[in-house]
Amino acid sequence: YKRIVLNSRPLADIEPTTFRTETLPLDLKPGAREVLVQVTWLSLDPAMRGYIRDVRSYLPPVQIGETMRAQGLGVVVQAGTDSALTVGQLVSGPFGWTEFAVMKDKNVEKITVPEGVQALDFLNTLGSSGLTAYFGLRDVCDLKRGDKLLVSGAAGSVGSVVCQLGKRAGATVYAIAGSPDKCAWLEKELGVDKAFNYKSPTFRQDFKEAGFIDVYFDNVGGDILDMVLTRLNKGARIALCGAISQYNATKPKGLQNYLTLISMRAKLQGFIILDYTSEFPAAIEEMARGLADGSIKRKFHIVEGLEQAPVALPMLFSGGNTGKLVVKVSEE
Ligand code: NDP
């Protein structure tokens, strides 16, 4: 079977030598309270750039020679002694970039796919992306009906859910994304009030149309965050969800306009979705209802084959994906 390991730490952008594929004999045996999982799908996430950086963070860095960390879906193909799982069970877990993984029972989640929803949604709207949108908006943004909500990285996996939940909560939603096609999808399919293309030469001028903002759900950081700091309403809230524009930087950019946080009595707060796991089931149930009745829409960008993971991951940094970027590893 194949697995992909970290080969070297990139200084800036991910390089062809960053990862290495290994082929190993399929002699994996689950021990007590363990299972052997055949991986079907893997999620590609901007956070992976952080996992391969040798710095203190909310998870330890992936070491050189270790299987690259990744969340995925899979099927139990063998159960060890005393395992609570049975062969054929659909599961999610941090399998990593591999075709097969031995996992402890306690490190996988059984998945039951609700009516009107597909298994793959558990890597997107019903997985960490959708839940990040849900809890970020609920706990960090303090969004109220009538607020002006701005979302960056809006056509991505997290951003597209934030936009839709924002509309559902009665906000006026402004979106920032990197192409005319993405902006059209956001306005026509997801119902955002206005989407702005930050790669347009007239972006800064165009953006003034949004007026002043009550809530900013920030996925990108950098220059866009700095610009938004000059466009805050009094009492504005900024949820620092991510800063993808800075993940490949050797030295992340400082903010020039942060003093407006004082004059506008604004709040800027980071958060990590892992702190909300106890509340996941209820949120998943609510979002699954939205998917099933069509009120929450989603798009997948599917890449075929585990060996494509290292070339697909940089797509997140060039904006090649609309919606959730996933790798299909084997048939469900
Ligand atoms: P996306 O599906 O949004 O993919 C990333 C997108 O970011 C790209 O499609 C691209 O779209 C945009 N982008 C890339 N580079 C830049 C740049 N320099 N400036 C502006 N936009 C850029 O990824 P996710 O939805 O998985 O993640 C979105 C954010 O949420 C990330 O920052 C991630 O780290 C964060 N996150 C945080 C979590 C938490 O617990 N706090 C949990 C999960 C995710 P475009 O074409 O528009 O440029």
C-alpha cells in the first residue's frame, strides 16, 4: 500500500520535494481495541501548511519521515480483539496520507449518514469546515439580525458555509474571493448580497460599496485584514479563523491599522474548532437538516488518487479550489 510522508520542511511555498511517497507491504494488523481502515477520502486543509512547520501550535508538528497528517473517511476492513467496531463500518479519523491505517477505536468516529446527505459531507459541511463556520459565527462573531457581515476566503470550504449561515441569521453578507466565477457563485447560488474580487485592480475602490462592517469573519489575514480594519463600525467583532495569505510566509506581516480597534471599540479574537467537540453532534444535526432540505449548498473539488495529494495541496494557496478540496483515495 502507499503512504506519503513529510520529506523536508519547505521554507516558503510547498515544493515537489516536500513530500515523498512510500510503498509498503500490506501486513498491517490491528491490535486490541484497534481497527484496520481502508481510506476512501482525505481532506486537504490550509492548516496542513502549519502542521509541517516546526513551531509550537495547537497540535505537534509532523516529523520528517512521518505520514502526513490528514483527516479522512474510510471503511473498517479488519477489527482487532475487543474492538467496538465491526467490519464494513464507515468511520472518520486522522488517518493521514495513506491508503490503509491501523487506528485505535477511540481515535475514530463512527459515521451514520443521515437521509439526504452524502458521506463526503462529513469532510466538509458536517466536518471541521462547516463546524468552524458554525461555532465561529455563534461564539466569536456575536452576529445579530441586520448586522453587516464580511467574509473573506468566501468561496472556500469554511467561507461558503459562513456566508450561508450569515444570510440565514438575517445579516447583510459581503464576500471577498479571488475570481469573477467565485464571486458569481457566491451571489447567484449562495445568496450573498455582494461579492468582491480581491484580485481586481479596482478592488479597494469597489469594496467601499460595502460601507462599514459590524462583523468580519477572517480566513485570509494579511493586507485584506489590514484594509478591513479601516472599515469597521463601532463595536465591530473580528473572528480570526485563519490567515491563509500568511501561511507560506517566512515572516508573517504585521498589521498597520490595528489602532482602529481602539477608536472603534472593536474586538479581534482567534479561535480553534477543536475546543467545541462536545457540541459537534447537535451542530451536525442542524447542518445536516440544512443540506437535506437544500437550504445549505456545497461544492466539492475532487482530486483522484492519493499520489495527487502533494500537488493538490498547494491549490489552496493559489485559489484553484471552489468549495471543499478533497482527495478520492479508493471507492466507498
Ligand atoms: P478554503 O477552501 O477556503 O481554501 C483556501 C482559499 O483561500 C483558496 O481557495 C483561496 O481562494 C484563498 N486564498 C489563498 N491564498 C490567499 C491569499 N493570499 N489571499 C486571499 N485569499 C487566499 O480553505 P478552508 O475553508 O479549509 O480554510 C479557510 C480558512 O479557515 C483557512 O485560513 C484555515 O486555516 C481556516 N481554518 C481555521 C480553523 C480554526 O479552527 N480556526 C479550522 C478550519 C479552517 P481565492 O481564490 O478566493 O483566493
